[in-house]
Amino acid sequence: MPPRLTAPRLKLLQSIHRLTDAHGGPPSAAELARHLGYSEATISIHLRALTELGYVTRHGMRGRLQLTEKALALVQVGIPIYGQIAAGLPIPAEQSPDRVTPSLDALLGVQPGDFLLQVSGESMTGIGIMDGDYVLVRPTSEVHDGEVAVVLIPGGSDATLKRFYRFVDTAILESENPAMAQLRFPLAEVTVQGRMIGKLGRSVPRTARRG
């Protein structure tokens, strides 16, 4: 009789995903067995079936367990991606997801050292960064003119999120809100702590134009 996906095998797929996230990489069969409290012989039987079904592949000397796209879609890992949406000419609407992103880390291209900051204030609303949103920051002390940066300003330990420009020996910090004044400081007195590379919105987006 050909193998089938039973409830315990679905649990194995979910456990492989959780261990992959927790350890920063795919687990081995021995690690999976310890995590679930199963014998390695029992795990081996289920993994053989999951491999035949196309849900799991093994990699490396220790046989690290990697979920296939088929398995990721099955356990609903990440957020479904329903094709594309047109911002220009219309394109046909998709009725079902064609793939799933493994995680928001993968979607945003997160690298070691990147971190999130929660935004307080409305100085960057012009580019869709609202009060309460999170911005993903990549640590760096150098940014190009016009990039959105986390900048430590003079007068204490205050940092701000602004477009950063250099003009001779002056640092110019620009808001994305016409109601907010431009900030200027001696270049030597400010410290760039990172560059914004993405954002996660918690606020309700504005769907209607003002005015």
C-alpha cells in the first residue's frame, strides 16, 4: 500500500518547521525524534513515507530535514501569495494562492543584525510610515543622500527616523510630512545608526484621499 499523509505525519511536518525556525536551520532526524519523544526508528519510518510523498528532502552529512514547497503550502507556513496586483493596467485576479512565503524574515530579506523599531509620531507619513508602524533597520554608519536613516541627534540619546542628506559640514534631516520642519545639525555631531530597509504596518491604511 502506498504511503499516505496521516495526522502524526502532518504533526511531524509542523514540528520540522518549528524546529527550523527555532534553530535557524533544518533539524536532523535525531533532533526531531528527541523533540517529539519518539524513537529514531519510528521517526525513520515516517520520514521515509514523507520523502516518498514529496513533503521532505534530506541534505548534508547529517541528513538535515527540509520541507518542500508542497509541505509549506500544506501546513500554511507564512502568508499566502495570491499572484500579482496591478498598479497600472489591470491584470486578471487570482482566485487561489499560487505559493506561500516561508516567513516574513524571508520576504523582507532579513540579515543577521537587522532589527525592528516601532515608530512614534507622524513625520514620515508621506511614505506610508504611520504612528505605531514598525520599520526594519539594517545597522550601518554610512547611508546615501536621500535614504531613510535612523540618526542619533545632538543633545542626548534621542534618535529619529528621517531622510538623511549631507551638505558640506551639515547634516540635513528631512521629514515626509510638510507640517514638520527640516532639521539641521553639524555633521560631526550626528551619528547614523542604520538604514531603513522595510516596514510593517500596524495602523489602518488610509484608503481615501484627503481634501
